[in-house]
Amino acid sequence: MPQKATSISFSNIAFIKYWGNRDAVYRIPLNDSVSMNLDHAFTTTTVEFDDKLNDDVIVIGGKEVDGSARARVVSHLDRVRKLANIETKARVRSQNNFPTSAGIASSASAFAALSLAATRAAGLEVSERDLSILARQASGSACRSIPGGFVEWIAGYSSADSYAVSIASPEHWELRDVVAIVSAEEKKVGSYEGHAAAQTSPFLWTRQSALPSRFHLVRRAILSKDLTLLGPAIEEDAIELHMMAMTSRPPIYYWTPGMVRVIQSVQQWRADGIGVYFTLDAGPNVHLICESKDVDRVAELARQVQDVQQIIVNAAGGAAHTIETHLF
Ligand code: DP6
């Protein structure tokens, strides 16, 4: 049985957001979500099970981690050990190709890559669906980084039926995500707390009732490559995510002046005839969604907005996959 395996997995940006769980332990979300993998934001992870180890050793970005970051990885290794029926400890090394300080969500690519590398190293051949189910339990959005391209996560009602599948390949549409980094700080309130707080927002059910039709519209817009259909829906959804956060008890503010500046600029650029729309994550960075024909112009304009520190341009990324070059 192979003891060591390495995988690469791309981060993703949600067009319909996952915000709130039906079951927080298994991470069964309240609603279906849709995303695009990001080809310039990926994690590479090597896992090696070794009988000689007394404990798991986790190195992320060149540093051995402890505390809650370590505990989250060890819990996930435990899920894999249970599946493989082994007790062997593991050595894990993981690195992002993007600076962790860029404030891009890394838990999706990190736990997707860990799921694939750890199951392979444990000698398991797991289907894409089961890998997505496994990744979801470590970080909800990670289940969408297992399949490639444009992906939907059907919420389901139990762990066995809550997983993500690809709805279109990366080549299907030359859509781009220009990430405008306005803050490199780590977010103060993590998604886990955010999902729990969602239940306290008076707008939760208003949003939930609007989602089924928005979900189908976004899906249709992707399949028909229609940016003018996609754009308004993703902006609406992004604003609702932040509205939910701000109306939770206690409220969570991810907004910064830089973020608002970029959003207002997008409206101006659109008025000037450029096909660009924004979406947001649970943080202040703005994702500018446009087609490849407009990407250079959008990147150039974004760089000029006050407070924009860095730009990362992404096309749709592929599925999580293994590689032969190990990190150690
Ligand atoms: C705003 O997947 O990071 O990015 O399951 O607690 O790890 P955990 O949450 P996470 O939540 C993602 C929230 C979001 C929206 C999305 O990606 O759908």
C-alpha cells in the first residue's frame, strides 16, 4: 500500500454562498451553492503515514503548527484513519501558491488537498463523490474544490447526500476572477462562527426563500455563458452574505472602506461599458468577475483603486488531483 501521496487542489469562489448549516457537526448546509475553482490559488499537500511516528506532525507554509489549526487537521486525519481502519500517525506538509497573507480563503483548497493526499497515502481509492463528502466534513466549501471547473454543491439532508459535482469543465467558459486584495489581514471572525451566527439574523429566511430561484438562474447563466444574467445575481448574493453577517447577533463586519471603494468603482466601470461584476467572500477582498476579453482592462483599473494592494487573476481551475512530486 502506498504510504505517501501528494495532491493539488484549487480554491474556489462561490457565486451562490454557503452561509449557515442545517447540521454544524457534519457541515450539512442550509442551501445549495455554486462556485468556480480558481486556477491561481491552490494548495499542494503531501501526506505520509509512518509506523515509526508517535504523533502526527503538521507543517503548513514551512512552519509546524499547533493549537486549533493542528487539531482541525488531526481530526481530518482521524476521519481518514477510520475509513482505512488504521491507527498510523502521519507527516503532513502543505503549502499555498498564494501568500497566506493575501487573505484568500485557504480552507477550501487546503482540506480538499488533504482529503485526496491522505486517502491515497492510506491506500484508499475513493470516488469523487465520497472524497467531496469527506472534504465537506473538514470545511464545507472544500467539498466544492474536489470536482473541476464550475461546481454545484447540493445541500442534501444527510452526510451521504451532501456533496459537490461539476456542472461545467474549466474550458467551458473563459470567465475570470480578478481578486482585488484590499486587506491582507487574517479575518477576525472565522467562517465557523459566521455559519453559527447566521441563525440569529432576522434575514436568514428571507434569503433562504430567495435562493432556489437564484440558484437555478446562476446555473443557467453558467451553462449558457451569459454574464449579464450571472452578474446581477452574484452581486445580490454577495451583498446578502454581508447583510446576514452584519445583522447577526453579535454582528460581524467584514466591510472596509477599500472594499466599498472597489464596489463603487465596479458600478462606474459597468456604466463605462465594461462587463464586470463583483462578488465577495467572508472578508474585505473583492472578486471581480469578467470575461477574458476584458480581464486586462479590469486588472489595470482595479490596480488604480485606492487601497488595492495586489491583484490575482484566475481562470476556472481543474479538479483536485495527485502529482508525483512530493514536498518531502
Ligand atoms: C463565505 O467553508 O470556510 O466563503 O465549513 O466552517 O470551513 P467552514 O466554512 P467555509 O465557509 C465558506 C463561506 C463563504 C461562502 C462559500 O464559500 O460558499
